[in-house]
Amino acid sequence: MKKFLLPLTIILLSCSPKEDCNEKINLLPMYGKVKKCDKQIQTDNKFFAFCDKEFKNRKEAAKIYVNLGWAYLNNGILDTAMFRFNQAWLLDSALIDVNWGFGAVLGAQQQYEQAIYYLKRYQTANPNNDRIYIDMATTYFQYASFQNQKGLNDSWISNLNIGKFCIKKSLEINDKNAYAYRQLAIAYYNENKIDSSKYYGQIANKLDPKVLHPDFKKAVGIN
């Protein structure tokens, strides 16, 4: 019987499961916070070697990859944007700017709750940045619109109100941002509060006549 032990061992080893290596984690913030396989770790090490050669340090490289992420996001290439933001996080996990990028991509993917989570992480660290409040408000408004379409009345009104609060926080920091007034005007319009919508729309229009769509101006009575 002993002569069969070695072949049996070989058979058992050949049937052992392969290491899980999910490439889709590149498209999840912080790589989905999962343990990477050996192949992915090797790829990361090659990436580190490249950055160590090309950049002054990894913190500097991380900022450059954040900018790359925004460039792809602004062109609507969401998967590559997330990939670049992940690379930035890999280089410097303490870089808070990455969270804004994660939130922006997730918002564009209509993953609103996750988007808000990451935007809040950035906002907490940068409470005096007026633009993050606008992005948070936009995400809350989009989430509210989605919930309204699903008939979730209480939820969508709550998120609409949070969005308006965010816009007002933004205007406390910078009251010359036409886009913020535009978002507020649209929010009140969606609540059928035309007088308030017109009021904020007029301010937006005065700051930047191009920020409002002509059809919106006509709808609320802005000349």
C-alpha cells in the first residue's frame, strides 16, 4: 500500500484551489479593502519601482495620479479615473484628496451613499473648501431625484434638504459662486417653490449669465 502514497499526494496537490485574484478590485475605492493576490502585489511593486525612479517621492507621485484621475473623470472615463485614484491611494494612503476623487467617481456611477461617505471624509478634513460642499450638495440632489423617481417621498425630501444645507455652507465660505446659486435655484424649482428658485436664479444669472439654461430662466421668469 505504501507505494501508492506518493502518487496520491501529487494528485491531491494538483487539485488544490488556485489563488483568488480578482482584477475588478482596481475599480473599487482602496481596491475594495481586500487582500491582494501575489500577482497583484508584484504589479504594485513594479509600479512603486517606476514611481520611485520617475518622481521625487511617492507623495509627489500620488498628487500627480490624483490629477490624472480627475482628467479621466472630466472626460467621462470612469473606470480609468477610479484606477488612477487607487494608484494615488496606493502611493500615499494618507492623501485626503483621494477621497474626493473616489466620491466623485462613485457619484457619477450613481452609487450615491458610498459617494457621500468619501466626500464627507474629504470635507471633514477640509471644512473651509466651498467646492466640496457643492459636490456634496450635487450628490445629495442626484440621490434625492433617484429616490423621488422610486416614490421614496420622505427620503428624497430629506436628501434634498441636506443638499440645500450644503450649498448654503458653501455660500458662507464663498458667496460669489454662480454655480452654487444655480444648484440652489434648481433645488427649489424641484420643490415647486418658484419664488425661491427665481430669487437664487437671479443671483446666479447676475454673477454668470451663462450658468443657467435658457429654458430654466424662462420657466422661473428670469429675463
